[in-house]
Amino acid sequence: MKTDDLVNLLATGEVAVPRRSASGRIGLAVLAALPVSFVILFGEYGLRPDLVQAMFWPMFWVKVLFPLCIAAAAFVTVQRLARPGVRMRHAWWGGVLPVLGIWGLAAFVWFSVPIEERMPLLMGQSWRICALSIGFMALPVFAATFVALRGLAPTRPALAGAAAGALAGGVGASVYALHCMELTAPFLAVWYVSGIAVPVLLGASLGPRLLRW
Amino acid sequence: MARNTVGSRTTPSDAEAALRRLFLRGLDGDAGAYREFLQKLSAHLRAFLGKRLFGWPDEVEDLVQECLLAMHNQRHTYQSDQPLTAWVHAIARYKMIDLLRAKSVREDLHDPLDDDLAVFAASATEASDAKRDLGGLLQTLPERQRLPIVHVKIEGLSVAETASLTGMSESAVKVGIHRGLKALAAKFGGGAAP
């Protein structure tokens, strides 16, 4: 085949593309998937009964907002990774800093309590189900973001998949925080971070397979 | 070697501005400008890839075509405030890595995957034929994708004419073109390699 023939083929017929037709896709995917996460929350888990009361405790907001910060940074990062030639820059730091912050807080708490109180703080009542539940809550956003990415053009598919996972994991952890009763920094530092890490690793491994174009 | 690189007198930034103007007009629906853009772009890609794939001159034209089709399919991902060079370079690099990975000779490369962004630095207009056969690849597509591509993109019929000719709806024709070109891109990269 001659390249000129291909050029003629591509340039014949309708060639227009609406400007900015790609810009809202990932945002729309998150908006479409978020209600599904809430359906899982209400259907399978339920809100924590003392939610209104908990809203007056700073640790509750740490628990809701640190994953949301990760999700926001991952959203910016995945938007950039979805377009060829757009540099990732430092957006990913926004995802790392909240994790470092919660680890620092956890270390502070860990060393400031007597040894016999440490393990209960770390394990809480629900360590068995926490990471898995966050992964479960992350699933709708994870799938929707991957679908959106398949319509875009990530040139670094493993990174794009990981960022999609961080976005999903952050959203999932924030939603799960409305159910979860745990409020200690060591618990969040281990189990919430693990719950977010699961979709990140899954995304990094699925990206090269599912996001090829 | 017969393929010679025609050193263009324009600087890369001139080329960037000219190509970008043509591309943006194309995105607004100017098919003539879009054709000119693709022609100039293919010459730049040929020079850019030829320099980096000097070990496999036969692969260059295949890869030029693969890049052109990929850029066409992904043209909605270009942001008009972004340098076109960066967008083109990222796609060309992605497709080149894909090819090299398929050849699994990455370790033998000296340094073709540099971060030199000078996609538009040179232009080579003399094309050799690619080994790939478009007609044969089109035959492998399902009818709902093949017919719209043949009628609209090769014979130059309008979407409405194609719709009445094939009995498909107009949106089905458009979707068929879109999906068919994506499917072709997948075949360009994968199954078509000898």
C-alpha cells in the first residue's frame, strides 16, 4: 500500500472532530460510577449509625479526606497520562503526600501509646474486611475509568492504569469511610492504604493489556 | 539506499506552526487542509523514523502508516493549546516501541529511543511502498465496518449516500467508519506483521 493512498483514505469524508470532545470523558466516568459505589455502600454496608456525631471529630475528616486527596491527584494525573505528549509533571505527588502524612501521623500515635495498646489501634475491629471492602467500593470507578481511557490514548499504559487505580481506590476508600467505624491513624495507615494499593497494582498490571491502541 | 532525506529549509518551529495550523483546520472539518497536513506529517515521520530504524529500512513505511492511522484515530486527544510536536512525538515513539518490542530486539538498540523531540526537523518525501496490503486488511473487517469505509473513505460517497446504498442508518455508517479504522489500526500493529 502506498502511504498517499492511506492519506487519501483518511482525509476523505468527514474529518472534523468536536473540540474538547475528549476532555470530559474521565470526569463523566467518575460521575457515572460514583452512584454505583453508593448503591454498594447502602445495599451491602450501610452508613455508620453515628455518622452525624462523627462529623464533629477531626479523625473522621482525616479518614474521608486523605483518600479524596489521593483521588483528586490521581484524577489530574490520569487526565494527563491519557493524552499523548502531555507531561505528567508533579501531580502524582498529590497522591503520595497524603499517604506520607497518614504514615507520619500513625507513627506518632504508635510511639506515643503504651505497647499493649498498639495492636488494638492497628487492627481495630474490622481489619479483615477493610482493604477488600475498599477494593470492592473502588470497582465501579475503576471499570468506568478504564472504559474512558480506552477511548483516549495513554502512551504509558501501566502508569495510566495505576493512576486509574489510585483514582478508583481513593474514591472507594472515601465512600467506605462513611460506613467504617475505625478512627485510628495506624489503622488507616495500614488498611486504608492497602485497600487503595490493591486497585493501583491491579491497574498497573491490567493497563498494558487493556489500554493498548 | 534509494530513500533520500530531503532537507527542508524550514526550521522545526516553522514546521510546527504550519502543521499545527493545517491540523486545526482539519479538525474543524477542512478536508483539504487535513490531507495536506497528513502528507506533510508523513514526510516528517518518514525522516524521523527512518533515522531511528536505520537497521530496518523495510519497516519504516509500515510504521509511518501505522502512526498516521493512529494519529487519525486519536486526533480527538490533541489539545489545541499543546505543542503539536509533543503530541506527534509521543505517538510515534509509542508505536515505535511497540514495533521494537514485537521484534524483541530492544537490547540490541544503540539509542533510537532518545527524547529528542525533533520530529519536524527533517522531511523525507520519497516513500517506498509498505508491505501491508490495505485491500486485504479491509477484507478481514466485518461488513458493517468495511462497507462504510469503502464507500465513504475510498469511493468518496457521502454518509447519506452510503446509508441509502447499504441500508444502514447514517449513524451506523459513521460508527462503522470509526470502529473500522480502529480495528484496522489494531491489525496494522498486530496480525499484519509478516
